[in-house]
Amino acid sequence: MKKLLVFVMTAVLLLSLFTVNVSAAELSIPKALTAPVIDGSINADEWANALTIDMNQDSLNWVASVNPSSGNSTFYFMWDSDYVYFAADVKDTTASDIVPAFGAALNSGDGTQWAIYGMDSTEGTDAGEQMLFISIHPKTDSGDPDVYEHFNLMSQVSDAKIASAVNDSAYTLECAMPFSTFAAAYDNGFINEIKGVAGQQWKMDLVIMDADGSDQSLGTNAAWFDPSTSNVYTLSDTGAGIDPAPAAEETGAADTESETPATDAPATAPQTADMKIASASAVLLACAAAVILLKKKR
């Protein structure tokens, strides 16, 4: 099965009618301060300061290109210890006659793809061991979006969260890809383990699948099947998204008092024996002053 899939991917490579020179970049994925709501609507606050990647038609390397029509599209990434968060805003005004099957639809229909390499990967043709290939469709023949890994796990990513919105001019999708998926792929022979920790790195090509009528095109932001041209992604501790309210504002009265002990004493009137002693001393001093004044008058 793997050999068949590799053959299909290689055939797509051979269909490319031109060669481009692509150089790799190093990109940082910021950490989500609050997990975005996966509802298919890209909220500006939830995705504020996320890694933003332009996927414009003219900047992509189109393989098997048949007059693609995707416009100015944007991908977003964040992470936390459990998930890689991904959002895509893809402009596409041409209707597709190709409706991908739910699960296992390789290079089919409208959607996005990730080609993920380990940092030790040297070639893309060793699919499953040196490359993971994930398709994310906004809509399939079931009416639902899907997330599928083709070469290693060869299955739906059942623990992924995904939602999308599709109209006549664009589609948006949001996905939370669990790091447990990468752990399972590593256990199944993938070259490197990818964990949800700051400093983790991997290489990745990003792809737009564009189906116009019955014509299928694929545009990638790197050279096809070549990890040496793939961008390097590093998980960063830099925060992104919605900053949650400080904990002090959400605690009860007891917690507030324990966090601000220095303000307790002067903030309330003394109600102890010290107050009574101070009052008595003041009375005695006043009486003594009165006696002294009487003596002076005499």
C-alpha cells in the first residue's frame, strides 16, 4: 500500500511542468495562551500573534497545475502541550466537481495538506518513515470535514478537532492536531518523535489542493518531495491568542487576603487591646496637659 501511495505522489511530481528554486526558512510557532475555539470561524482575538503564512497563488510551486484559481490565502499556527492549532482562510471562487471521499482522499478536491518531515529526514520518497502526509478537507462526500494521515497511520486522525465554513468564494477551517498523533506515528516507525514542548522542531511543506470543475491542482510552498527545501518550524514560548484574566481576579476573598497581606493592617480600623491602650494613653496625656495649664495660671 505504501509503495502504491509513493508511486501516486511521484507521478504527481513528474506532472510538474516547471522547476522552481525554493530555499528553506526557520519559523517559530508561538504558544497559545488560551486554546482557540474550533468552530470554523477564525476569530481575530483567538489567533492574534499566531504564526501567519501567506499561501498566495503566485508564490506557490504548483504541481499537476491545471489553471488554479485560489486567491490570497493565509494559514495560521499555534500550539500548546496537547495540540498543534491550525487555521486556514482560503479564497476560492471556482466551484469544484470533485467531492473527496471521507478519509483516504489523496490529492483530491479542495483542501489543505501538510507534508511533515523529521529533522533527520533526508528524502521524501520514503513515505511513512521519513514523511507524514496529512490531508485536511473542509468538506467531504459525507458533508463533514476530515483529517487523514496517508503514509504512516493510514487512517483518520480520530482525536483531531476540526470545523469548517464553506461558501461560494472561500472556505475557512480550524483544526487541533493532537501531539498524540505524532507519538503514534513515531511508535509506528516515523524517524523522529514530535512532542508538544518548547524547542521542538520539524520540517513541513504546506499545500493547497484546488479543484476547479473536474481539474485538480496542488500548490506547495516548498519543492515537492525534498525536505532540504522545507521550512523548519520551532515551538516557541512566545505567547499568542487571548491572554486569560490574571488569577487574582478570579479567586475568592480568602485568596485575595493571602495575596495582599501588606495592605490588611492599615486598611481596617484596629479593634484590639492595642486600640484601647492607645485611647487610654491619649486621655491621660490630655489630663496631664490640663493640670500643667492650671498650675501655670495659678
